[in-house]
Amino acid sequence: MKILLARHGETPWNAEGRYQGRTDIPLSATGIAQAQALGRRLREVPIARAVASPLARAAETARLALGEARAGMLQFDDGLLEIGHGSWEGLLTSEIAARDPERLAAWRQAPETVQMPGPGGESLQQVLDRAWPALARACAGLAEDDVLLVVAHDAVNRVLLARILGIPLARLWGFRQAPATLNLLEGPTLEVLDVVRLNDATHHTALFGEAKHRAL
């Protein structure tokens, strides 16, 4: 089983450094170009199944990655929704630093301890508890050589990759997930996966190009 785990392309809020969470922000022109570049890279890949978060930025990235001929296979799973940032959504990091400095410091230094504030706010463990079953549903019934495309979000990808790598959620910031990046996972079952490629964005970004995000 081969899993192509991608993140959505850039949005205007990504470019501004605003926390998005569940707010349904569409792709920017840059994000569309990134997703199209991902589609060119995957054009000859025989994808057997495709599942995405229903948020517009992930759904559109998945459609562009699949291409028009394969877009009809796309399915959606709410378990892949981005982390709910609660009352942080729509704010810049500088604004959060002024309003909620202690929680922001914990988010940077000990992210596994943070419960996002306000209605809909989640912890990383809560994200993992819903995203892992979503990945299991997406993998159900796949044959040994089948390829699955999953398009989700920064925090979702990170918690899934942390579990696959066997590292604690405290180490979440130890790797990056660039816009429209690609992670390749291979193995006989969901519980036995190797990370073959991690944060591969060479289809749209130079080797030493800027791949940081400014809000998560």
C-alpha cells in the first residue's frame, strides 16, 4: 500500500500568517499554481482512491492534483478537517501574542499540552483521535499495490506522521509541512508504514526555497 499524504496549497491567510483552523478559506493564486504543479507530478501515478478534508482549500488542491479526468473519484472525510483553533482563528501571531501569550508560548514549546481556546478549540490529541480513524477508513480494502491520495492540513498531517514515525506529539515542530507538499508512506498495513518521502515540495519549490509557514 502506498499513501500519498499531501497538504493543501497556500491560501491568502497562509500568506498573511493568519491562523485558519476550521475557517473555510480558499486557495490563493499561488496555492492554485502549487496544486497544479502537484497534479503535473502525479499525472502518471495510478491513484486508486482519493480522500480529502471537505474544507475548500484541501478539496480544491485534491481536485487539481487528480486532474479533471480523475476528479470524480474524490471522497471527503470530516476526520481530516484542520485543527479547530477556536478563538485564535483569523488572528495573526502578533495578535495572539498580545491576547494569549502564555498559551502561544506553550503552543511553541510544548504543543501537546495545549487546548485551543474558545468554541471548537481542539488539542493535538483530539485531532489525532479523529484523523487516524479517517486514514484507516481511507485505507480500508486497498490492495498491496494500490495508491491512495490523501489531502489534508498542516496539523492533521503532522499528528499522523508523528504516529507513523513513533515520535511524541511534543516533537511536532521537528519537521515541516509546506503548502502542497507531498509525503510518501509505504507498507503492508496502516500499522506498518515506512516514511519514504517527507515534506517533498520539489514540484513547486527549489531545494533551498522557503517552505516555512507563519501560522500554526
